[in-house]
Amino acid sequence: MKDTIIIGVGNMLFKDEGIGIYASEYIKQNYQFGEGLEIIDGGTLGFKLMAYFQEYKNVIILDTVSIDDEVGSIFRLPSDVLLGLGKYRKTAHEVEIVEMLEIVSVLDSYANVTIIGVVPQDIQSVEIGLTKLMEEKFPLFIETSLKEIESLGFKLTKRSDISVEDIVKSLIGSYNGSHLTRIPNEEDFTHEVNL
């Protein structure tokens, strides 16, 4: 059985919904860590993530959580708590994560799964990037995630300081509409092409 995997989950097309993916990539690009720790972008893989629940001793999922609390609140939700949170399941991947846990819990061996989740401000707007409030909470989200990783015996050393904005741009080429300043809009084309 492999040791530990960090999985960033979410959908980058819906504003704060991408924070788990951004956080996992931020840690991967800014920190050095030893063997036994793997970091991946789980995106919207859904039930395909179940293989990780069976292959690893520890699975840490970075994600948003639909908990009725103050926006920006950060939660640590271990497997046993997740299995008891019926009303927690509001988004598609939240439903899938809990259902996967329920399925693997009947097996002899499965991962110790923990979600580090943040209550989002906006997961409905179709825009790549974070709201201002999530940008402010991002360092604490990272710090909480790093503490969870370190609690499993891993030592992380900061090697660079790439911003979340630059991380997102490296993944998808835009951040909060920044691509609009690079790509001309239709009205910018004032000449006609004669065929």
C-alpha cells in the first residue's frame, strides 16, 4: 500500500470551486517534500478517485465544503465525521466522496481520508479565479493543509513563492478575466475581409 496522496478536487470553471485544485498545485510548485507523498489534481474525477481510497494509507482531499457557516471558514473533516454528515452533501463531488467512503468502508483495508475544506463565497459564477475573500483566506487554507500533511510525518520545505494567480495562469491561462486584456474582442476588429 502506498503512503499518502493529496488530491485537489473541484471545478476551475466555477470561481471558488477551483480552490482545492489551486491549493494542491500551489503546494506542489512551492514546496519540496520527500518520498511517499504524492500530489495530484483530482478535478471532477468523481468515482474514479475511489482507486486512491484503496491504494493509499492516507488521502487528504482539498476542496470546498457546503457547510452552513461563515464564508471562508476552514474545516478538517476526517472519514468518520464525513460518514455522519448527511446534509453536507450538496455538490456532485461531495456526494461522490461520501458515497465512495461508504463503499470502501466495508473493505478490510482502505485509506484514512481527511478533507480540508473551505466554505466558498461563489461557486456559481462561470469565471476562472478566486473571489477577493477566498484570496484572503487562501494562505490559511494552505497553512491548514500543510499542518495536516506534516501531522503524517512529512517535512515540507518552501522552495519558491509562486502566487495563486500565477499558479492558475500556468494551469489554464487566465485569472479573473485577465485573458480579456490579451485577446481582442470582436468589436476590436473594424476592418472587413473581402473574398
